Amino acid sequence: MTDDVVLLLPGMTLNASVFPELGLPSITMDFAKLVVSPTGWSEELAAKRMGFYVERLRERLRGDALWTGAARRVVVAHSFGGFLALAWQAGQHDPLARIHGLVLVGTSAGPMFDAVRLRLVGGERWAIRVPVRTLMWLWNHRGLTQTVARIAAPSGRVRDVDFRRLRFRSDLTMGLAGWRNTDWRARRSYRFAMDGFDVRDRLAAITVRTIVLHGPRDSFFPLDVARDVARRLPQGELRVVPGAAHALPLTHGEEVVRAVQDLLR
């Protein structure tokens, strides 16, 4: 039996290299290469939304000796990975979902896409932000998604990005690298799953200790979003990381390490 194991759930377009080394056996689950269909849409995806990804996660963990044989399980989830973790943990009773602790980084419980307010300018004390709901119908258009993908990856080939090797670790550079790391059809599927995502009223069912890490400079989620998540979780603790943005796992990895250590201590 393995004493401790960590499940890493990276954000949309990212992979596990956005997280720091945690010194624990780890399992990674990302969907950046998952092609649901030639267009990124399917009837199953439209019907299940985030539940579609929860089922893929369960399939990945079912029969995994590292996960099923662990004495203590910790989940570290960033952005979209946080949506997935919350939907999974707040769902029906699932033995595979029994964990010792949860670390949520730069994420939200919904409602999507209302929770996302893009930061245009500003710092930690103030910022000018714009909502994205009215833009999503255009942003997720097949033609636009394909066009941006071709610009980001002119060769047309998706390749694994080592995010730790990025020279500049900002929200912008991380996002651009994410385009090279992700199949455009997978990106569309993510957005279809997020449409209507809202588990705020189900967070009371998540009774494990949860540390919510958030940066005041986050380009997508205002600090109030993180406050709301931590407040609704029975054992939620908000830790605001000064100077951090959405790329917090890359720029302030020590805070992620500390959170995991605190959960296991």
C-alpha cells in the first residue's frame, strides 16, 4: 500500500508541468488531447456537460493500483481542473472520490461563464474587468477556434509543452503556450462542458479539508470568486497569494507545495 498519492488536475489547455514537484507519487489527468468528435461536439457531451469529464476521470482512476491502494489521497486542481474536482467531489457517493484533502488553485464553482471577468488593466487593489458571457458564442465558433489554433501552432501539430521551461511565466504566455499544447477540438469540448456549470449549492457536500489558493492579479477570476468558494465549503480555507495571477502554480509553486504538506501534516 502506498502511503500518500496526489492527483493532479491541470486547467484547460494545460498539463501537469504547470504544477511544482510535490515529492509524492502522482497521477495526472488532463484532456488537452481528448478528441470527442471531429468538431469537438457530441450529443453525449451536450447532455452530460461537466459530467462527461467526471466519467472520464472515474474511468482513469478505476483499477489504478496507485490510487486504489493509497492510504491518503490528495487532489491538486487548477482552473478547469478545479471545476472537475468540485463536480466530482460534490456528486453521488463514489468510493474513488474518497480523498484526504483538496487544493484548489485559481478556480470557481460557477456560474460559468458569469464568474469569468477578464482583467484588462489594474493590480491587486483595483482592476478593470469585462464579463465574457456575451463573447462566448463567438469565441467558441468552430472557425475562430481553428484559426487561432493555426496561428498559435503554424505547423498544425499539437505538441506537449513543458510549462516549467517558459521563460516568462505570465497568464498571457501560459495561455499562448496552452494553445500549442491543446487540440482545437478538445478546446471546444472544454467550453461546451463549462457552459452552465454551477455547483455552488452542492459544495456543502464536500466535507474534506480544502485549501483555496488564489492570486489577486488573476486574469480570469476576481478574488471574490475564490472567497465565495471557500465560504461555501465546510472546511474551506482561503489563502490569498500576494503578487500571484492565474499562473500561480508556475510563479508561486512553493505555496502549492506548502498547501499539500499542510493537508498531510
